[in-house]
Amino acid sequence: MIKLHFPFVNLPQEFVTLLKSNLSVTNSSGPILEMIGPNRALLSILESAFKEFDTGRGLEKVIMTLGWSNFRDRMASVYISKSIYGEFPSKTDMELVEDIKLIENRFTDHSVNSYSRLFLFGFYLKLANFEIQHREDNKFLEIKIPEELGAMLKLSQGRSERIDWLILILVHFNSYFGEKTLMNHLVAGKKFEELYAQMPKEDQQIMGQNLMAYGASIQESDIFLYEKV
């Protein structure tokens, strides 16, 4: 899997910004509508897709009724449906985000829950896998997150706000070193820079390209400018 080159995915700017924001504890629809509202085309698409929940008081009331998490999941399904079928749907479909929710649930104990970084990561992976399968003309190719990463994350201290980046880095290290060796390195307190330096140049290049593809897709470059993940 790791030899795959992760694609750049043109993710929707407003949705990405919301997923990177501290919204899961908000009781107000204000911050969400502030991001969505200026894009009149998007607002129209969402009003149509969420029509089944509209009691005549508009999208603001729909958001407050559903809550941020449920609205977020259903909003993601709108974009996924567009990617699959080529047009925006007339209603939301929670089945389209089941695999994303599984990723979120797998690692939720290691993330800061007031952000939707895990959901953002899963959203990227879903659309990236569509891109890879189309690019390679192989519906079985996909980016997978190894089960053993859960044990590795337990070694970290506290919760990570940018859990998506941490998982991505561990995926590449695990692919090269293998589970046992990587676990030994992590237990010994080896820094990521030390582990990266031990990788062959080809693996370093693939890792760097994949991290940059993800960063560009979620419109985030500062991860390459600062040391802490």
C-alpha cells in the first residue's frame, strides 16, 4: 500500500475549514453558517439535500436540530455522492460515511475531541481512494490504516490535536520498519527525525510526497514549518 503515491484531492474549502475548527461543543449554528453562507451555490445545494429535515425555518434550524456532528456527517455524504455519481444528491445518505466514522471511532481516544481531524482524515482517505482506483483502473487499490497503529498511539502522551498527521507518519514508518521494530524504537523514545533518517531515500521521497499531497488537500502547510505534531 505504502508504495502508492497519495493523490492531491480538491476538497471543499468551507467543509475542510469547519472540520479543522473547534465546533463539536458549540450549541450555535452561527459559526457554521458564517462559513457556508457566503457561498450561495453551496448554501442552495445544502438546503436541497437537507430538505427532509427542514420544517420551514431554514438551514439554521436544521443545523440546531441535527447538531454539529450529525450535520457534519450528512454534509460529507453530499460531497461523496457528488464524487461517486457526478451530481449533488437531493438528500443525504449516512451509509456513505460509515467507513469514515469507523476510522474516527478507532482513534478517538487519542485525539482532541473538540475538533474533527479524524473525520477530516477519513474524508480525505475516502476520496483519495476513489482517485487512486480511477488512476490505476483498479477498484481494489486503497490506502489502509494498519490495526497495529492503535497500540503505537497508546505510547504517546496525552491526546494529539493533529492526530491525522501523527497517523500518517506512523503509517509510513510502520511500512518500512515493521510493527515489532517500530514499537521498539517508539518505546526507546526515538524521535521521528531519527527514524526518518534511517529510511532509504526512495521511502523518504514517497513519505514526503504523500504528506505534501495530504497537506495540500486539506489546505494546511504549517505542519512542514513547525516540529510539533
